Amino acid sequence: MAFAPLSIMPTHKTTPPTSLAEYKRKRDFTKTAEPAGRAATARRPPRGLRFVVQKHAASRLHFDFRLELDGVMKSWAVPKGPSYDPSARRLAMEVEDHPIEYNAFEGTIPKGQYGGGTVMLWDRGTYEPEQRGEEDDEDILRAGYDRGDLKFILHGKRLKGSWVLVRMRRDSERPQWLLIKHRDAFADPTYDVVAEANTSVATRRTMEQIASGRSRVWQSDRDESAEKPVRNASLAKRATRALKGRKPAPVPAKKTASKRRAAATRR
Ligand code: MN
């Protein structure tokens, strides 16, 4: 048979498959503690769509940025991590969909296994489309994802406000995107969130403590839902400015933030 015309030759799909087949194929679940993953579920989340950011010291340090959509976590590897500077465009390489259970994973992937290295739960929360409409949130987000222009608002402990993922290239094996902070009350070119936030949002452990397998720094008999949000002076400052500024701040400033920060520094 002759060559097919270019236009109908197989090309990479515009969007990767939403199944977890690739995720499962890459991992040996007898060797890694990562979740094996159930099938993607159509069940609607009870309280908003989830997002998680995991700091991952693999062969190269990066941040895995994951957004819940259609029962899986859409995932991007962001080498430099997110930035609150609206002029910073952070490369975000799309990777395979991850199971929702991955949102709870923190620990060490054994050497030699896919993604071997230490994983920290660096931020988590819920997210929503920037523009709300008649449509279902997931329909709006899916349309943005398909179009390569995904605008959303993060409600995390460390990441807040409006952000966009813009797809640059779709011809490579993995689409490359840019993660950019929108200009809003939370934008702050002077705040280096990646440098300032160095501990797990779930267990307050450092990467070293996670790697050594030590238990939580704070031995706590409270359940995790009772954990207070991690705050810092910069976040409080931004929230205060937001209150004075154009928009009502989603997060009120807490007077105890600097105290808590001082306590965190001492540990
Ligand atoms: Mn990773």
C-alpha cells in the first residue's frame, strides 16, 4: 500500500487518553507504594474538584501539578514549580493521568522504579473554572483543556487565586504547557513560594525527613482534617492587601500568622 496522505497519517491525539493504562504500565505495584489506581470514576466529587501539587525529587527535582477532571488527575511536571509572579511562565510538561488516590501519596518511590525518589505533598485543595456559567464546571474545564487554554482558580493552602495553563506545542510526544499566574490580589512578584514553602502540607515533614522514612514531625492525635492551614507572613500580607484592594480576599489575614511562622522556623 502506498503512503497515506499526511493528513490522515496517525498523529498523536490532541488529548491523552483519560484511562490509567499508561500510569499502570509504567509502575510495578509490588515494588512501589504508589496507589495502583482504580478505574476512572464518573462519580461527582462531593465538595469541588481537587488539585494537588507534589514536590518530587526524582532524577531531577520538579513539582507535579495535578487537576481533577473526569475521574482522574490531569498531570503536569513543572520543573521550577509554580510562581506568584505573573510575568513568570513556568514550563509544565503534561504527563500521564494519575489516579485520584495519588492525591494522598507521600513517601519514597524505590530507586530503579519509575519516578524513583521522594514525593512530598506540597499543596492541595480544590479548584474551579475562572468563568462560571450555565454549564457544569467540569464541562467548562474540559473545554479549556481541549483548547489548550485552561483558566482556573486554586483554593489551596499555598496556591491561591487565578492561574492559567496554556498549551504551547502539541506535536511533541508530551504536550508542553506554560503555567502562569494571572494578575489578581494574590499575584506577588516578590514572593518565592517554592523557596519559602519547604515542608509537607500534610505532615509538615521536610524532603529529608520523608526520605528517611521518619514519622510526622508533629505527633498529633488529631485527625488530619483538624490540621490548621499552613500560613506564612507573605500569604497573610497578600491577603491583607487583598482586603484593602479591589477584590474581597478569599482568605482573611490571620494575626497569628507571623507567630506561627516564627514557631515553624524554630523547628
Ligand atoms: Mn513526578
